[in-house]
Amino acid sequence: MSTKEADEVVLKKDDAMETYLSMVVHDLRTPLAIISTCGEYLTSFSQDTLTEEQKNFVNRMQRNAEKALRMVSSLLDVASSKGSYQVELEELNGASFVEKVANNVAFLGLDRKVKIRAETLADARIRIDGDKVEQAIENLVANAIKFSPAGTVVSIKTSVFNYKEESYFRIEVIDQGVGIPSDKLESIFDKFTQLDIGEAKKLGVGLGLSIAEEFVKVHGGFISVESSEGKGSSFQINLPVAIESKPGVTGTILLVDDDEDILEFISEELKDQGFEVIAAAGVGVALKKLQSAAVDLVISDIQMPDMDGFEMLAHVRKNMEIPVILASGFYPSLSDDVAKSLFQADYFIEKPYQIESLLMVIKELLGIIDEEVVGHE
């Protein structure tokens, strides 16, 4: 069998596994939801009719049904996403968000007598999909609880630090558990991987850390981990700090071009006109910038080495509602590329840029009316 044939067999097996997994997950969600709903119903009418022991049984049933539902949701994410997740970003206060999540996950440690404690000593503004980041934190907390002895504490701490010239808001989940062997650290985020340590190996399906990592990556962040055997573990979610707009700025423009001279020149021209400019030397960098910055308009070159302007356009159209200007000099297949694109730009501009024309288009798309024009009406 050739390498190509072997790859095709693997792909078919993966597709079959994902299809089967998706079907099983959908079948599991309904009975689990019914169990959870019945638990809520019993709880609401149990004040005078159930003994304390019976109430505890109902509460335990409900907690475990909700836990199973979360596990099923993680499986569904794996089965349906294929690494691509839709996010709905909003700008939040980091410390307040973490405190809310800590309160929401406090019940996870009840059965194993492990306390959850939040220490939000640092704060920053972050642009995130709250539900996805909350699930990432919950997965890390649940993982920490699995390996924590009864009577210990799982701490959720916040801090702010700089890495590669960018600021990050860190959410750290620290346990006092058994720790992770050094030879296992690189594989713990692999799907369906479980550490073979005591009773913990029987808990879960090995997806919690993988899902957490993917949810953090889609925000332009990353997860780091520190651990040693017998001394506990620290998992850190690192999210870009939201870029603040300067007072008096007319709008924020993301400028994408692989030519550094063009980036510098056009950026300065736009800044002189009162715009906040985020410069990105390529689509890959631009997509990361979009995770942490509130952008009003995108100007993107078409021909770039990593990804082209049409891929930039497709990402914006799928994830947000802001205008996009595509710019390019002439090349032989330009008309065909424009025609084949599944998405249309709001405006196409020929390069080299004509600053006055560019400014007119920007103001038109952003609905900006010049004061001089208003004065002559």
C-alpha cells in the first residue's frame, strides 16, 4: 500500500469515527437532559417532603447528570468542529469574569471534598467568548480535582505579564495533587489521553485538556503547564489583553500587508487623520490581532506569502460584521481570483495606494462626515 493510500485509509477511519461519535453524543444528550431536569423538579418541591439524606441523593444525581452533559458537550465539540470553532467575542473585565466562573465551578469539588478558591489579585480587559473560556477553565479545574487528595484546595489565580512584546492575562489553576511525570507533560493535551495514576485514570474520557487548549488557541492565546511528581500542578490559560482605543480616535483600522515599508507609510498617514492603526505583516499575524482588538475596518493586501487577502476576507465575513477593503496591484489572474472568491469585499482599491482616494473610501464605509462638508451644507 502506498503512502497516499495509507493516508486515505486513515482519513476514512477518522471520518467514520467522528460520524459515529457525533451520533452517540446526540443520543446521549436527551436522556441526560431529562435526568437533570427531573433533578431540578425534585429539588424545587423537596423542602418539606424529603429527608436531608434524600435531598443529598437528589443533589448528587443532579450534579453528576450535569457533569455528564458537559462531557457529552465536549465530545460533540470534538466530533463536529474539526478544529474550527465559531466564537462570539465580547470585552470583559478579567478578574470579575474569573470570580464568576470560580463560583460556578465550586460544586465540582464537593464529592471529592476539594475546595475551589479564587485569588483575583490582577485584572485586565479581555475580548473573549465567555462560554468557551469558562468551559476551558472548568475543564482545568475538573482535571485538577481528579488528582487532588480530599481536604486540599484548588486555587484559581490571575496575573498579567508580557510575552513576545504582547500583554497577556493569565488564569492559573493550581492543585496540590500528585503531579505529572516529566515524560508525560508533552502528551497530556492529546485527545483521549489519560494519565495512568490511581483512581483518576478511570475518570473522564481524556478530552478535557484538549478541548481547553483548542478553546484558548482560538482566542489567540495559549496554555502552559508546570508540574513535578508529588508537588502538584499549575495549568495557565494565557489570553491577550484587549487593546485600548485612544481618546479622540475616529476608528480602529487593521492594516494587513507583507511589505514593511507600505505598512509604516500607510499607518502614519492614517494616524495623522485620527485613526488608530493596527499593523500586521501578514494574515496569520492579523488573525491573532483580531482576537484582542476591537477593529472597525480591515484593509488587506491580496498577494501575501502565508495566506492571501481572500482568506483574510473569508475569516472576517464568517466571524464579524465589519467592512473590508482589498488592495492589490495588477497580476494576471487577479480578475479570476476576484470572481472565484466566495465573499465580496466592500471595496477594491488598486495599488500603489492613493491616500486621498483611500481616505474617501474609509470615511464612506465608516459613515464619517467631514466637518468642512457639514459647514457648507
